[in-house]
Amino acid sequence: MYTKNPPTEQEIIEAIKKSGYLMKQEVGTIFESLGFTVKTNCAYEDIDENKSREFDVWAGKEIVRNEKAGVALFVEFICECKNNENPFIFLGRTKNRVDNNANPQEYIFPIAEYQEPVKEAIPRHC
């Protein structure tokens, strides 16, 4: 038996704001405005614990495609959006000469031969 009055419209709005749901939608909208394909609230199987999990926002975009060279570059973001009444603190430092002048060659994957890929961790059917 329900003994309490139903929530007011304002209480519902406040609960939605605290839930983080609006933040997920805003993050997805920002990625879409930047030309990304976006999926929100996508379930996947956690193979370590054999249970269903969910991430808040997936955003993907093809950055470069060169058919002649047979090369394509994609960027994917998997975002967990947290709405918290406590402040977040981000620590950083001023970048130095080495940070600002890193040679891009350092970021080339240093292995010439690759093993077979592992089973896809995030199914594409989301």
C-alpha cells in the first residue's frame, strides 16, 4: 500500500538532474555536433564476471581513409558519466619543452607482427 504522496513535478526534475541522465544526453549531443556517431546506454557482457554491464556514451568517427594505401583511422570514446554533488578536482602541471615537442614517431606501435585479435570486448550490436 502506497502511503506517501506521489512526487511533485519539481521533485521529479530534481531526481533526474541528480541521476546523471541529462549529463549522458548532453555528452552524446556534444559528440554528435562534432560529427561522431553516438550510442547511449549500451549494454555489453562483462566476460570476467559473466554479467551484463552498461556504459553511458559511445562515440566513434572515421578520421582518415586512404583507399589507395589501404589505411583507415577511427577514433572511439567510451564514456562513463558521473553526476556527483561532491566537487571533482583535477591535478595537472605546466607542460615543459619535452612535453610540447614530442616526436610523433614515439607513438607508432612498435611491433611489426601482430597476434590474432581477442574476442571483441564491446559488441557492435549495441
